[in-house]
Amino acid sequence: MENEAPPNSPLSRFTLAGRMLLLAHMVLFVGGTALYICDVIPHLPTGRYPILVFTVPVGLGCFFMFLILAWVFERIGVKIYAR
């Protein structure tokens, strides 16, 4: 069984530290979106709004924060991506 194909899991690209960082940012995304909705909704005029109006700003912030922190961790020697 030496010639086994590598697993197709997207998480197999990350080390344990990378998986923890990814999980933290997923929790931050969900919690941040909930807090953003609770903060913004009272100030909006009445009407219907697509959920993307609230999730995209938080999602982009979490995405760029993940990239920056992954870069910082790689620079200080913590492996994020499995090679």
C-alpha cells in the first residue's frame, strides 16, 4: 500500500496549527456576522435585504485576516500549510 493516493480532503493541505487558525476564523466569521447584523439592522430603513449585504464585509475581513496571520505565522516558523 505504498502507492496510496493522498487524501482528497481540503483540510489535508493544512497542519494542525493551520486547521486551528481556519476553525478560529470560521467561528469569527459566524459570530462577527451575527454581531454585525445585530448592530446594523436597527439603523436600516424597513425593507428586505439580501443576507450577502451582511456576510460579505465580515467574510472579506476574515479572509484577509486569515491570509495575514498565516503569513505572519509562516514568517515566525509556525507551519500553516502542509508541504
